[in-house]
Amino acid sequence: MDSQTCALLTAMGGAIGSPQLRRLGIDSDTVTRWVRLGLLRRVRRGAFVDPRVWDAADLDGRYRLTVMAVMRSRETEEPATHHSALALHGLPLWHVPRSLTMLIGDVSESVTHSGLRITPLRAHTNRTEVDGLPVLAVADAIVTTASVNVEAGVVAADAALHEEQCTQDDLDEAHERLRRGLRGTARLRRTIALVDPAAESPGESRLRLILDALGVPFETQRRILDGKRFVARVDFLVAGKVVVEFDGLLKYRGEDGEEAVIAEKLREDRIRALGYAVVRVTWAELAEPHLIRARLLAAVEQLAA
């Protein structure tokens, strides 16, 4: 691959389209050869990514690269919408079709072909740019996503509010402005009602939704005190006496992992000494809510015994 193409690919974040390559004088036979040699990776017709950037990315990162490449393969500017817009904003994706790139276009009904969906959005949308690409503003991206899937909307909204990418007022305004042009208004209302900016990870957001669906009384980000002395801030406090923590395990990895394990053990011992039960939930356990419910009931019964 020539140095000019390498430089442009780097400047574009590892995602490029046929129109940019043609402007450099690169013909289709050359592009095909580069793909065959592993110098480019084709993610859709006319859409390519840097294999090195692709290999280093996680699932969300690879989907973001795909969206960028697909958008740059288009001759017209079509803003990213729904979870494709979330990806460009760097927000976490959960329970979304990563095989589908979603753009807004001049169509009367949604059209889907080879992993690309062009959809109309009849209401006025707020738009911005990310890496030179047109995209719905953060609040609008969340609202369009939430109209399709509550869990996806809540995970993204929690992160956006926690990271101050948008405000609750932004979400409320986008909801009011867009709801008449979207299907799934009941899902959208539920998402807005369930958002919590205190959530610190997608795992916490998902666990909160599970607790809500189980119908157990809980508080989020509760401070645990020994008299007036601060002991810990916990993810959830269920029924006033059961501490529930989401355990993503990442903090126990690396060189400081052993120290983190010891510190967490001491913290948990102090919480238990104050009469609380502690239930830790891992990412894998989120797929089995009935087990979480059983563990919560057992902890409540143990305290009552």
C-alpha cells in the first residue's frame, strides 16, 4: 500500500470508503489486491478498514469502524441514527444488531440491504459531527435506540448522563420532540423513567433493570455508614439490608489485581460486620435473573433467621 493511502487511512481513524480511494487515484483492481494481501479489510461493498486497527478493537470498536467505513462508502451524506449513532459517540452498546448500520435517508419507508438500513425520520432531529461524519446528537441517538429496545436505551443513557455527554433535560426534550415520529413510544417512555446517571457501568445498568423487573425494593449508590463514619458506597441496597454489587472483575486484573482483591475483601468484611448481607453478581449471571432472585431471597432469609 502506498504511503499516501496509509496516511489517509490513519487520519480517518482506520476506516475508509471507495470514494476516498478513487480520489487518490486508486483503482478497484488495486483495492482488490490490497484486500487479498490483508492490507485492507472489506466490511461491506466499497467500505474498508485497517486490519491492524480492527484486530486491536473490541466488539463495540469494530462496529464503530464498520459504521464509519460504510458511511464513507456512500456518495451522499446520510446521518447515523439509532445504535449506529451511539457507536460514533463512543457510548456502550448492548442488545443491538451490530450486523446492521443504520442511517437516515430520503426514503418513505425503511430499506434494508446487505447490512445497511436507510430509514426515514419524520420528526426534526438535532445533528452534529463525529470524525467528520454526520450523526444524531447524543440525546437523539439514545431516544431513537430506546424506541426499539429499552435495555439498549437505558445502558446508553446511563453512560451518557454519567459521562456528561448529555443531560436529563436533553433526553426529556429529545423524547418530546421525536416521539411522534417514532414507533415504540411505550418503550421510549419506560426508558426515560428508568435512567440513572449514578450507574458506573453497563453491567450496573443491566443489574438495575433486573432488580426493577424482579419487583424488589432497592436503592442505588447507597452510602454505608458506621455511625457517622463512612464505610463504603455500594451499587445497590435491597430491602434495606442486602448489599448487591456488580462485579465486572476488571479491577482484579493486572499488576494491582492482588491488592484490589485484598482491599475488596476488607471492605466487604466491614460491611458484613455492620449486619448487612453481601451478594456479588458477575456479568455471566446477568443472563440468569432467576438465580439472582434466589440468592437475594436466601440472603434476606439468612438475615431474618
